[in-house]
Amino acid sequence: MFGSFRFLLATIVVVFHLAPVSLLKYIGAYYGFYAVFGFYCVSGYLMTAVLQKTYGYDLKGSVNFLINRILRIFPSYYAVAVLAYVVISAFPQEAARVPAYRVSLQLADVLGNLLLFPFEFYKSKFRLIPPSWSIGVEILAYFLLWLFISRGKHQSLVSFIASLGYVAYTYIAGLSWGDRYFPLSAALLPFSIGAMMSHYLPEIKTVLIKLPRWFVLFSLFALMAHLVLAVNIGNYPRGAGLYVNLALMAFVIAQLAIYENDDDFIKKADVFLGNLSYPLFLSHTLVGFVVSLEFASRWHGLSSLIIGYPVAVIVSIFINKYVDAPVQTWRNKFRSRLRSRQ
């Protein structure tokens, strides 16, 4: 059921980015940040699982993992980025209202928009896809998962402890909330938790298997309630709230990891929604901006949200069908050829 959960997280990010500021004052202004940590945790779990069970760490498996990650991330990213460039070029003055759309031709921004991971190493001024900085963090985290974190229980535990140490350091040194959220060093906490869950899944299953199936719905409700109700309590959202949310996210992910369903319709729906989550994450800001042009409103406003969300879903369906699906077919053939050589 990870596909549906990733789609839920992508939807949370869409609402966070496109909803008017006046609405965010009532429903919370931090849950989009929290959802990104949820993405990181899911990725830590899934990437550890596939590295352990599918690719391995020898040369052939490592190259296969690298190629498949490139094919998963970049084709749909470039498709949306090209569309964004065309729209920004056509409406430069209007695009300047979106902070990340203020065109910069500095070399760092060119490399950042082409390769994504350079965003981690400097303060970007121009991003064709505003939330793409987090994809850059994911790419670097994939490398660290392959290099060390995912290789065993002890490695994931060491990474988890080191990540806690970094969090403690940010408080002791008086660093900002952003230092506990934006950099790779902060993101390694959810990635490490996801990796640990993958390694300790048998032990986790012996505990969680005793829970009734409906409990995962209760956990999702608790997660959503925390996102909406608790994020306006003083400094809580910038402090303990981030880590309480991460714990709730991890608990939901652990339940989904052991959840089994034999219903073909539910399986197909889960795969369908999961396939839409990444293009939805990529395209929603651009769609919201285009909607704002039509309605002469702010790029994050009620019309951008109400109209932009279903339009972004439709755009995601087209991206999945005409970009992701053909690439996925090629990836499957490539993996099949590698298996035949083993």
C-alpha cells in the first residue's frame, strides 16, 4: 500500500504549496515540510529493501541500481522542467511572483536544474521545479544508502545514532529550524529510520502483526490529525512537532510494510496512485501558476488549489502514460537481461 501513501503525501505537499496563506493560518503552515520527511522515510525503507533483495552491492548490481534510479528520476523531471521553462519564458514578469521562478543564469543554477543534487551545496536562486531541491537530497541519500546505510542492521543503526547526534548539535549550537529540515544531514534521520525498518522488519512484524488491520486507518487518522491540529501550537511545529510527525509516519510505514491484501483491484489502484505521486509532486507548482494566469490570481490561492489540484492529477496521468510508462518498459527489459546473465 505504499503507492497510495506516497500519493497522499504528494497531495499534502500540493495543498501546502497551492493553498492561500490565509487558509494555511487555520489548517497549519508546516505539514508540507512534514510530508517531505515522510517521503524520505518511505524511500529509506524501499531503497534498502531493493538494494538488499534485488541489486546487491557488487559492480553489476550497483550499476544496475544507478541506471534504474536515473531512469526513474530524470525523464519525468526533464519533461516537467521543459514545460516550466517554456511557460516562464512566455510570462517572465508573472513568473517573477514565484520566488524560485526568478530566472538566474549563474552556472550553479544551470547545473542544479540539470543534475538536481548540486542544489544541496549552495543556496539556489532559480529552480524550474521549486521543490526539486528535495529530489537532490534524495539522490545524495541514495548514494549514502548504497555506500553504507543500507548494507546491514549495524550500519543503519550507526547512521540513525549519528543523525540523532546531528539533531542534538543543532539545538546545542543554536542553529535554526531550517538546519534541522533542509540539508542532507537533517534528511538522514528519516532515511536511516526507513533503512532500520527494512532491516528489522521480521522483528517489527512479530509485534505489529497482533494489531487488527483497521488499526492502520486509525494510525493514518492520528497522523492527519497531528498534521492539521498540532501545527499551530506555539513553537511546537518547528521543534518537537517535526519528530512526533516522523514517529507517526514511521509507525504508519511499518504497518503498511507488513500489510497484505490479495484484492486485485486494490493492488492495481495502489500501483496507479503510486505511479502518479512523483509526477504530481513535480508538476503541481507549474499547474498552479498556469491556473493563476487564467484567473489573474496569486500562484498560491484558492483557485490554484481547487482547480490546480485536479488539473495536476490529469497532467500526472499523461506524464505517467507517455513518459514514465515507456521508460518503465525499457527498465523492465534491462533488468530481465541482467537476470538472464546471472
